[in-house]
Amino acid sequence: MPEGSPTAETATETQETPRSGRDRLAEVEARWAAKWADAGLHEADPEPGRPKFFGTYPYSYMNAFAHVGHAYTMSRVDFRARYERLHGKNALFPMGFHVTGTPIVAAAHRVAKEDPVQLRILRESGIPEEELGKFADPHHWIAYFPDKWREDITRFGMMIDWRRSFITTDKNPYYDRFIKWQFLRLKEKGYVRKGRHPVIWDPVQKAVIGDHDRAEGEGVAPQEGVLLKFPIEGRKGHHLIAATLRPETVFGQTNLWVDPSVDYVELAMEVKSPEGDTKKEHWIASRECAEKLRLQDLGVKTEVQSVSGKDLVGLVVTAPGAERKIPVLPASFMKTDKWTGIVTSVPSDAPLDFVALQDLKKDPAPLVACGADPALLETVAPIEIIDTEELGTLPAKAVVEKLKIQSQKDDERLKQATEEVYQAAFYKGRMLPHCGPVAGRPVSEAKEAVKEWLLAQGSAHLMWEPESLVVSRHGHQAVVKVVSDQWFLAYGDKEWKATTHEAFDRMEILPEVARKQFHIVVDWLRDWACTREAGLGTRLPWDEDWLIESLSDSTVYMAYYTVSHHLERLKPPADDLSPEFWDHIMLGKGDAEAVATKAVPVDEVKRMRAEFDYWYPLDFRNSGKDLLQNHLTFAVFNHCALFPEEKWMQGIAVNGWVTVDGEKMSKSKGNFITLRDAMERFGVSETRFAVASAGEGLDDANFEIDVAKSATRRLVSWLDNMMATWDRVAKAEDGEERGADRWFASVLNRTLQEVDGHMSRAEYRTALKVAYHDLGRDWSWYLKRTGDDPLPSLARQHVSAQTRLLAVFVPHLAEEVWHHIDGTGSVLDAGFPAADPTRIDPAAERQETYFEGVLDDIRNILKIIGKEPTKVYLYTAPEWKRRADGAIAAALEALPPGERVNPGTIIKALVSDPELKAHTKDVPKHVNLALKQGAGFLNQHRRVAGVDETAALKESQDFLTREFNAEVAVFSADDPDKVDPAGRAQGAVPGRPAVYVE
């Protein structure tokens, strides 16, 4: 394969590339970046009558540098914007910076206190020592990191219109007024309400703990769990209480786990039934849980008595949902300060339960020590409840065995196993037929449905815990308290949900499998606390004691991009931007004259209204899958609430998380790569190439360091070859078209169709593979087939087309090639290379596939005989075998599904064919040999359909002579003048010429 081809591999490609190649690419990148900036190439203004594309990436939080995970997600918007612009659309990709909330304030507070951990984080981020003190001021973070992000993203070549950039919070008075307008209108529509909501709470200080008040657990929120009530046999009204995060697994409960060494507490309760009346019950849970139940108003009246865990072992309870009798067994792995200190066991789907049960069966001594009968264990075994496809119906057992977990103390592997089982079950699993009201349903739907079913039965209640450990500044471990004066967005509103479902049904969702997940989130989403008391942000316009929290001021800001640059240009007093002003700009209500001011005159109001109307609705929003269950869904809810249907969001794409060489990015592992680090270490185009190659869809992407390292050599070779090829063929005239020319023309035009489809579906890894790797391989083969003498017009088409395809991924380099071959305008405006369907020639492609098969046969024969050939004879099949194969194929294709072919029937039909009369003795052997191949026969028959084998081989005689350094003779087995010294011609069959080597 030619040295400069994109697939020419060398042993040095996985090593560091010499700086010369990287320096050359860096010079090209810097030169074109400067030219783009001077020309305002990435700035987009309305062009009435021209189709538009408006795409966005959720603005990132400004408390650190951008890393390759950010680069992967935002690149998907950049790729789409470039693709749409190549298709002739007026493409807009703006970017802002998010600073709302408490993390920045908390981090600044830690710097002011000279917290060593926070200072180390800043140092490791590359902050100079003399600059550290400045980060004690939250506003320094707001000034510093957006500038660094802009520097890095601009260098990365993102197609961003920076005129529209902004920061959030009241530091930006115009954005502040926009968010106030949003919330005033949401409240008017009844979507902002006041009510009960769980918060993170310091039980000693008796205060809400915001992020800035935490020594540990910044960003941790309350997590909802389902409290299950297990009636104790023989003790009416008494229940053991256990919590679960997976209510859909209740059908697989086999036992309860309690810690015999722990003193639990019996509580007198007054709990509300689903009908609304109060019921008196007795609950048994850990002492720590009792206080949490009080804080969450779950009906604790008095503490009745202390209960030894040892005395609970051996009791029999009824499992809610499953409604079967199960025993209480001893264990020591549960934490009494987490949930209730009692655990329900589902060994089919919980690896820890499976291992603990196996351990107890091997050694029932802990059970005997509690005075319980080991016979209790005889009936306890995993119960199949979910079919997970890849892990079967007993996924916990499968993963435990796969990871070779031997003990409950193997915490790391048990954690890995639990996550693996959850991923397999939640995203791909389906409930088995005996699972009550959710039988046959996907697990992702069943989880919420079972929760609601249990609550409606009165078998369960809701409880909250922090998602992970939170420690207050005072050193107290936090819990969750339910407060009653919180403002929230009413995402639980049924009518609002119905409208949002309708919006998701209309939208383009990429990948399509994510649509179902969005609908599930809409269904289970409940009211969302939208305010906090501290941090940075916009104050609630009617209750300024509260700040709007960070996931609530970031739902419709995409609309703000359409006018932000005008406001920054005009710089009006913030008071000019009244709610009525935003009503007119965003909704078209009222008159421009009525909202105009001296600083924002009528013509500017009309201009902003027209700009919003041109760009909206939003066409494409891409985010990581972690935001699927909050930000992305919130955005659709809010668009439905505020805007008319024609301005609802049009498309959402979701991607997986990013790993580095298959491992989660982590500073402790040394594999955490910021974007600026990647560009310094590998180069700009190289990083873009590796990012594009990393993944697609919902699966986690993998940024491979070797791909980034080897990209320099690949891209320099591509750059040189494209320009050298163009120089050689720019003015050359075509000769007679050959079979190889028809083949490559077909491949090229089919490739253009395929890449267009992949890009339209945001399948960028596959698009790059086809556009660069596959097309590069085919081009190299074409050069070899033609003796490095491509058809000039076809070579020009190839250079032009591949350059425009790669403009999506490596725009600086594509621009360099484009100006070498064209010299006018930007490659972005050159148009997507359109395929010519009339040049797609399946017969030419089949002929080339046939020829490659013949080459392989010759090579294999030469390998067996182990000597250099002087002459190669090729014999194509006689016509009677072609006729026979056609009849055999027709008979096979006419068979009903599942029916076996009768060789005798086919042979009888063939021997009665007058055209085959002379070959009556040979027909049975030929038929039986064909049928022995099974499906392989039909595949080969279809591959050579319409191929003139003799003509194809004769046309390629020069190539074969060069390839094998030997004289090559081609004959048809029907040729009376054929030279056949060894009598091999009779062995030729259609698609497999006979070969003889001297």
C-alpha cells in the first residue's frame, strides 16, 4: 500500500511523533484560526430566506478547565454545525458560561481558609502560585475560567459565534432580567409553587447545609428511597422496615438481613394511608433512622423500646409486593446510619446479597449463635425476576462468578458487580411473567410503576438520604429533612407532563433509543426545588430571599443567545428590559413601540424580535447522558410552558461518558486530561481526530491516547497526498475508463451517501471511519490497481470530496487543502459533496470483489507450493456450469422456509435441459458440490451475477503480471484454443477460476 495512504501503518505510529510533523500542523492551524477570526467566519447573522441551523451545548460550570470529556460532547455540536453549513444552511453555534449556584462560592471560601485540598486542586490545574490568593474571591473564578475556556475552545477550532457569549447570575444584569421574566411567567401559569421538599440538613446545628457550608459532599442532593414495611408473623401491626432504591426487585425478595450486634428501636407510629386516614403501627428500624423519620414527618410518635438485632433473627415476615413468607437472617455488612439499618435481600439481582447468602449457607454459625434453626436456609434461594439478556435471569450470580468474588469483604469488585448488574437490568432488562402488574415490561418502566403500586397499597412510604456522605463545616454528618416553605417547579403536574410527552414525540432524538428514556423520566419526575438560600445566581423576583438554583436557570437560556450580542452592543440600563420587553422579543406580544426606550429604540427592538424569530426554534442540543434525567428534560418542560408549539425544541442528541484508554478519568490515576493538556501533548487536529474516533451513541466513549499520538503521522500524510494528487491531476485529461475506474467511482459515490447518513444521525465515529479510513483504504487500492495512474477527473472528485468530508473533523487541515485546490471561499461554504447515484455501480463493485477473491486464491496457491512463479494460468468456468448454477440458485431461493432441498429434483431438471445434454454425466457431481456449500453457494452466485469473469481477468492482466512478477494467461474453459498443460480448466466453477502455476 502506498506510503502516504491513510491506512499505511508503521510500527512507529504508536510512539511519539517527531515534533516536525506536529509543528507543521500547528502552523497550519494557527494560520487558519487567525484568518477565520479576521473574517468572522464563525459568526452567523439572520439571512431571511436561507435555511438555518441553531445548535447548542449545555454551558459548562466555570470552576475548572475544560477536559476531553467536555471536548467530546461539545464537538458533537461542532460537527453537526459544520455538517449543516456544508449543506447550505446558515449555522449558529454559540456558547455561554454557567456560574450559578454554590460550588464557586464554596471553593472560594475554602481558598480563603487556605484549605490544602482546594489549593492542591488549583495548583494541579496549572494555576500559578502567585495567583492562588485571588481565588478567595468568587468573582475571580467568574472572570478567570470563562476566559480560559474561550482560549482553549477557540484554539480547538470550534465553530462558535463568540459575540453571543455571556455568563449567568446577576453579574450579568441582562441575563438576570431574562431569567426573572422566565420565572414570572412560569409562576403566572401555575408551574412555580410553594410546598414541601427534602433538603440536606445539619441535625446538630439544625440548619440547611448549602454547598458552601460543607466540608465534604459538595453538590450532593437528597436521594429518594422506598421504605418497605414487612409485617411480622404473629405480631399484628408490627413491621420491620427496610429501604430499597430498586423497588422493581421486590418480586425477588428471599429474606431480610439484620445485624445481631445492633440494638434497633421499636417506634409507635401514626402513618397516613393511601386513602388519607391515619393508621397506628409499630416500626422497627435503627436508632439513627428513627431521627430521620422524625425530620421527614413520617409519623413517629414515641420510642417504645430497644430491640436486640439478635432477637430479630429467625423471625418470619411477609415480603411486600411478593407477598411471601421470608425469614430474617444475620449479617454484618449493613450500615445503621444509612437508611433503616435493615436490608431486604434479592440475591438474584444484588451481588452482595448473593455472596452473603452463599457465605451463610457455607457456615451457618452466625444463625445458630442467634438461636435460630439452620433449616431456615433450605428454602432461601435466588428467584428469577428479570431477563437482562447478556447476564441472563440470575445476573448477580453471573457477575459474581465472572469477577471471581469470594467474599463479602471484596468491596471494590462487589461495587463493580453491582453497577454492572444495574446497567444491564435497568437499560436492557425486562420483567419476567410472574412479576405482578409489571410482568413483561422493561425494567426502566417497571421501577417507577412498582413504586407507585406499593405506595397505593400502603405497603411502602418514601424516605430520603443524601446521595453520598455530606459533612458540614461543623464536622456533623448530614441527613435529609423535609421543609415546607420551599419553592419548586411543578414537574409532577399531569397536564404539563402530557404536553412534554407530546414534544418528545415530535422531536428528533439521537440516538433513537434515548427517546424511551426521556419518556420514562417525564413520567417519574416529581416537583423540583428550584431555589436556594445562598450562592450565586438570580433572585426570585417575588421573593428575593431565595436564589434560583443552577438546574432551573438553565432551561431556556438558548433563546437568550439570539439577542445577547445586541444587548452587549447597546448596553441599556437593566431596568429597560421589563417583563413586557421579553414578552415581545420571545413571544411576539405587544408592540415594539410600547417596550422601546431611549437606549433600546424601536428599530433595535424590531431587530431583536426578528432575530429571535429567525433562529428559533432550537434545532439541536447535545449533552452527556448524565443530563438526560434532569437538564435536558427540564429544558423541554420549560419550552413547552413558555413558548408556542412552533418554537418548541426540535432535536436532542445524547452521548455517553468519556473514558481514557478504557478507564474512567481520574486525577488519582493520572489519566485526567484537560483539553489544553491534550492539545499541547498531541496537537489540535490530532485531539479532534481522537475525539471524533472515541465513540457515538449512548455507549461510553473511549479517548485512546495511541489514536491521538498516531494522528500526526496520519494527518500529515493525508495533507501531503491530497495536495500532491491534485497537483498531478489538476489539468490532466481523462483516458478510456477502465473497470477499476468504474469500481472506485461507485465506491466513492456510495461512500458520500453513507457518510451523509451517518452525520445526519450524529454517528460521527462511523462517519469518520467511512470518510477517512475506509475511503482512504479504497483510494490506496485503486492507485495500486491502476498502477498509480488514476483517472484524472475521478482523482479530482476524490480529493475535493474527501477534503469537504473531513472539514467536519479537522477543519484547519481541510481548509489548507481546499485553498490549495480551489483558492476561493472557505471549505465550509463549498457544499457537502453530493453523491451521483448514476455512478453507483453494484456490478462494478461485485466484479472487484470477485477479482480480490481470485487474487487471494492465487496467493494461497503460491504459499502452498512455496516457489516464485514464472507463469500463471487462469481458467474461468464453462458456460454450462453458469447455466446449471443459475438453475440451482433459483431452486434454492424458491424453497419455503425450513424446507430441505432435494438434490435429485434439481439433477433431474438439469439433465433434461437440452443445453446441458452434453454434460449429463457431470451434472450430478456439480450439483452435489454446489449444495455442500450451503449458504456459501448462494452468496458466491450473487457476487458474480453479471460479472464477465474472463473479460474482468483479461482487463487486469497487467496488474496481475506486476503483482506476481510472472506472465499471466487468461482463458475461458470453453475456449478451444486454450493452453491447459495440466488439465485444470475442467475444475473451474463460476466465481472460482481454476489456477495453474509454472
